[in-house]
Amino acid sequence: MAKKTANVVARVDPATKALAEGILESLGIPVSVLINALYKQIIFTRSVPFSMEFPEMKSIEDMSNDEIIAMFKRSEEDVKAGRCYPAEEVFAELEQDLINAERIFNKINSEGTNSAS
């Protein structure tokens, strides 16, 4: 196994960093493991291993009646197949993510304040 001695430095929005690291922490995945996996996928695929484009999204005003009906049918199928979550669960998960992000953000800020002293 190769020695891991190289560092990667990147500037990111603090809130984005805190949210992403909170999710990784809850999954038990260290950031370095994720970065190594990403780099290996870049090497393996010789590309960025995910889409860098926003999908085209139509507003409801731009959709035909058939498109609207199809969208509602897909939604109904998702509900029947259990591919959905009650709003209470979604909001509880979002609230927990925000709490985790705030905790991590506060930890980062307190460490920064302590090291600046």
C-alpha cells in the first residue's frame, strides 16, 4: 500500500463543509477516505465520476397536461412502492442535519479561535 503523505487543500463554504462532514460522520466515513475514493474514480474513469450539469427542469406553467398527469402518476407510484418518506421524518432529518452542522461549525470556529490565541 502506498504511503499517504500528500495533502489536499481546498477552500469551501463553511456551511457546505459542515453539512457534508456531518453526513460523512453519521455514515462513519472519514473525509480522507471519500477524497481517496473520488481521486481513484477520477483515475479509473479518466473523468469526473458524476454529472456536473443541472438537469433541465420545467416549471408547471411550461408543462403540458399530459406531462403534469405523468408526473403525478410517477409520484403516486413512488408512494405506493414506499419510495417516499412522511414529511415529519424529512423535517426531523433536516433538523438533525442542521444541528450536526451547527455543532461542527461551532467546533471549527472554537478551534480556530483557540489556535489564533
